Amino acid sequence: MALFKRRTVGKPGEWYYCLKHKKVEDGPECRAADRFGPYATREEAAHAMDTARERNVEWETDPKWHDAGRNGPDED
């Protein structure tokens, strides 16, 4: 018996962006590993790659994620 049931039909109002097909989906059409979402609107899903790019830049420039040394901030 599977621990999680695969959901093939989305809830009303759920939008996804498929990374494999590079398109917006109304509900989960493709497998979870190939999509971003859920988003509340089609517009949000359409800008999923922009949102991911912005979050990557924020992460790359966040000083909390870039310690002074490999073993911690106290290393000189």
C-alpha cells in the first residue's frame, strides 16, 4: 500500500509551472519533480522562473549563508 496517494486532479484555483514542458498547468498535470507550485493565480505560475531567479539571487547574496570559513564564522 502506498504511503501517499498520487493526486492527478488539482484543487480549484491551483496553478503550476511545468519545468519539463515550460508551460502553466491548471492543476498538476506533470509529476511533482518537474513542476513548481501550487500558485494562487495563472499569472503567478507564469512568472515562476522569474520568482525562482530572484530567490536564487537573494540566497546567493545572503550573508547568513556565506560564513567566513568552512568550519564556521569564527574561523580566520
